[in-house]
Amino acid sequence: MATPPEQSSRPAYGYTAGSTFDLARLPIPGNAEFLIYVVVLIVLGLIAWQDDHVSADRFVWGATWITVGYFISRGLAKATRVLEQ
């Protein structure tokens, strides 16, 4: 009967089956642009809340244009990735 080869004491690097319960990994939601978008909306909301000269319709108007800019920036970011593939 042959003796089995000795196992190294080094930890295995990389993927080993069953070590991560074989769950699908999803990317972390959000990105830096989304964080800036949320921060700008919060600041805009605080200004509208504190300043009597900024009415609710001005807040909505500003938030709408900020959202349009955010969607355009995300669209451009995704469009550049399509051309790379």
C-alpha cells in the first residue's frame, strides 16, 4: 500500500469548489455617480427646506434637471462599455 503524498501547509489561493458555498456573486449596488446624485439631491432639499425663496416647484424643477443629467451620464458610461466588447 502506497502512502499518500504530503499536503502542503500553504493555504490554497484562488477558487476552490465548495469554499464559498458556490453562491453567485453580485456586484455591489450603486456607484460613485449615484452617491453624488443622492448627495446633491439631499443638499438641494435642505436648501429648499431652509430658504423661503426656494419654493417646492423650484425644488422639483432642479431635481428633474439633476436627474436628467444623471441619466445621461449613466447612458454615456454604458455606451462606452458596449463599444469595448
